[in-house]
Amino acid sequence: MAGGKETPRQKMISMMYLVLTALLALNVSVDILDAFAIVNDGLESSNASVDKKIKDYYTTFEQQYDKQPDKVGEYWSKAQEIRTKTDEIINYIETEIKVPLVEVTEGITLEEILNPKDTEAALLRNKEKTDASKNRRVSYEFNLKNISAKDKYDAPTNFMINENHGTELREKLEEYRQYIITTLQSSGIHNYSEKVGLRTDGDYYDANNNKLSWEQKNFYHVILAADIAILNKIIGEIQTTEFDAVSELFKRIGAADYKFNALEARVIPKSTYIMTGQEYEADIFIAAYDTTNKFDVKYAKGIKDFSKANANAVQKMSSKDGVVNLKFIPTGEGEQTYAGIIEMKDPETGEVVPYPFQSSYTVAPPSVTVAPTQMMIFYQGLKNPISVSAPGVSNDKIEVTITKGKIEKGSQPGLYMVEVPSNEKNTTITATAIMDGKKVVLGSYDFRIKRVPNPEAKIAGRSSGKVAKDELQASGGIIPDMGDFEFGDYQYNIISYTLATIVGGDYKTSGTIRGGRFNQEVNDMIRSAKHGQKLFFENIQAKGPDGVTRTLNPINIEIK
């Protein structure tokens, strides 16, 4: 019987069942029958775990319905119908097939099964679960070790084949499977039939190549112990089908409109360090947004909390394509702050919801000093700025030379740009001036020559840690962050990377991604990632203005 998605545990149990069946066919000692108890216990344990998972999912579904009945009502109603249909077919298997099968084979009544005189020899492991008044879904968990007739096949064959209970079971499974497909189709979920297990329409043959029906293949000349295990396996497939179907309905809740379970305001400044007279620029947006849903931004400068803003100082801007481009020329120097709110309409209630934000930046005067600022280092491939001045000496009287490299005057008096060779480790800057007709050395400074450091590869401002899926997708790609590197305009470009993750114990990796942006393959891997799953961005290659390709740090992200 073909099933739907199985866990590794379920696959292992199914394999053990097949091996045991083969061993029985070879007339292996009846001691092997006890192994069927292990397989059956595993199946019942897996079914119980899936049943709890399903109940928790229904609880979450119902909570969403309580919050948004108009939106969720259609899908919640169908989910309840699926639950009822599933209860019906599982209860049918438990009460109309499994129990009578044990009764006729063991020669015992239901009353004797439910109320054994010898509790140590009880056939049922958990009597509480059999009470339909306490649980809508009945579950008979048989202890196969205590069933003496577990190796009998005549009575089970007569019950399942000659009395047509196997045929009736097949028809009910086919009816249930078609019901699931039709229900999902009515909610706009098409092409789902291939994903649904519970197939009974395969071609089945015996050892002599005689064609068999599904019920003959599964229950003809099959011992009681194997019959019970098969029935529990079928129940597990039904539960898996139920869970997958309800999951598809749950996904439809937010498929037709704008709705996020978490929204967060984001501010991305073009730079947090600017010179006096320069224009400050930043992008303000919702991390996950709908470009058709416009919003307003209100902000005020000089504050860290918008609730304390002076009404007269508040400025308002409207979004375009989901973004507000904020620009203004700061006044003053040093650390500056601003704060504001994003006002967006909730698509369900129509109410305007505020999302606060705040940011800071630094305004510095346009000056460059020699040693303290640059830490006595010149970088290869860059025009390194230095400022040279001497008290009482005009800038046009000062001459600056370098022992290794090239130096030229900058755009301002006293400013020089230094370029150094890549094959040297140090150089010396010397300043001289003509004073009283003589050439006087004003001073010499030794500088180390170093290669520009590698940038740190980051996504959403992080190189590791936990990141929400929507924030990760909104980031758009890998950014080569130079950190506090003195030359803010020195930029690297990401030229390639790979993405790897672990799914179900298997290591999955993308091909080589060109550029630093997320392509469709990467977005799909992020979108399908589960809570707690780790994503490994590796083999990150970047190239700077010097044309040299460098391998950057890997980024390890955990989905929260």
C-alpha cells in the first residue's frame, strides 16, 4: 500500500515489517513472531505522536478562527469536516475490523478483552484510549505478546477475504481519499491527488504471477500479528493524510491578502557617519511589506522616543513602493538622533497601526590628521589621505615627500593623497619647509603598509545567530560589511556564494550563486526552512577595487 510522507521512524518500522513477513514466508521459527510486537508497538507509538500533533494543529486553527472568524471560517469548517471523516474511518478500522479480527481468531469476546480476569495477560495495553466517550477517536492498542493466536491465518483470512471485510475497507479508503482531494479542490488547492497516499489501485501479483486484489495482497494467508500491524500502518497513513490536508487549508488563510504574523520597522541609513554640510540619507520601511499598501512616516529630529516629540517639530512623508526615502541636512556636529513611527492600515480591521523606529548618526567636521586617525598605516590600492600642517608656516611653503610610493596634493590646503606599492612593508613621510632661506625638516613619520582587510559577510546585519524568516528574505542578499574601516567609500562586491542546509538528516546545497543577491533557488530554500533549521552561506567570494578575489567568512543563520 503506497503511503504519503513518512518519518524516518515510520520508514524503519515499515522495513522491519517487510523483513519479518519475508522470514515468516520462509517458515522461520515462531519465536520471530515476538518481533511483530516490536514493530506494532512502534507503529502505535508513531500513530499516537501524530495524533497529538494533529490535535495541537486543530487547536491553533481554532484560535485563528476565534480571532478572525470571517476570514478563517470557510477553512475551519472544512477542517472540522475532515476531522469528523477521519474519526469515522479510524473508528471503523478499530471497532469494525481490528477488534472483531482478534475476537474470531483468539476465540474471545469484546467484554473479555476490555475486562480481563488476569491483568498481566491483558490483550489491551491502554484501556483508557478505548473509551469513545472520553476520546472522539477510538484506539485499541493490542499487546501482541499476550495474544496466543497471533500466528494463525485461517480465521483472519476468512474474516478479511471470504467475509469481504477487506473489500469493504478498501472501498472506505478509496472514498476517504477522494473526499480529501475533492475538499481541497473546493478550496482552490489543485493538483494535490499525487501527494495523497492511501492508494489501492496498484497492480498486485503473487509468486506465480497471478494478479491479486489489494485486499488479497494485504490479508490473504496473513497471520493475525501481521494483520494488526498492517491495520495500524493504514491508520498512520490516514493520520498523515489528515494532517497534510488540514495544513494545506491552514496555509490558505493568508494566501489571498496582506497579513503578517510579525511586522517590524526598519531603518537603513546610507551612512551613519557624514561630514558637515553633507546630506544625511536613509531608507525607512517595513521588513515584510505589500507595495500596494501605502503607509505614512512621521519623524522628528533630536529625540530617541517619538512619543515625546514636539508636535510642531514632527514631519510627515508618504511611502512609494513600500519605502520612504528620508533625506535632510543635519545641523550641528557629534552624535545626532531621530525617531518616528510608521502608520499602516491593518487590512482586516482598517485601523491605523503605528510601528515605532529610531536611529542615530554622527556628524563630524571635514578634517584628516596624520598618525592618530589612520593609526600609522597606509593601505595598498587606496588613496590614503593625510593632513600636514605646521604652526606659523603656510601650507604653500610646506613640501611633503615619501620614500616608497606616490604623494599628491588633495582638494584642500594641507590635504595630501598617498598611494603605496603592494610589495613593500613600510614607508616614510617627510615634511620640509624653506625657512629663512634654508630647507628645514619639520618632521618624519614612519607608516606600515598593509593590505585592505577583508570585509565581513553579513545578512540582515548579522554573520551568525537567529533570524526571523521574513527579515532574512527582506534583506535580499549578502552584504560585504567593512565595519569601522576608515575608508568608508572602499567597497567590495560579492561575486559568488553557495547555500547549504540540513533537511531530514540530509545535507542539501545549492549550486554556485552568482552575485550577492538571493536568487529564486535561495529564496525557495529560505521559504521552506523550518523553525530551528540552520542555513549555511559558504564559499563567499568578493572582489574589491584592487581586482583581487577574496574568500570571506561563512554566515551561519538559524531560523527563529
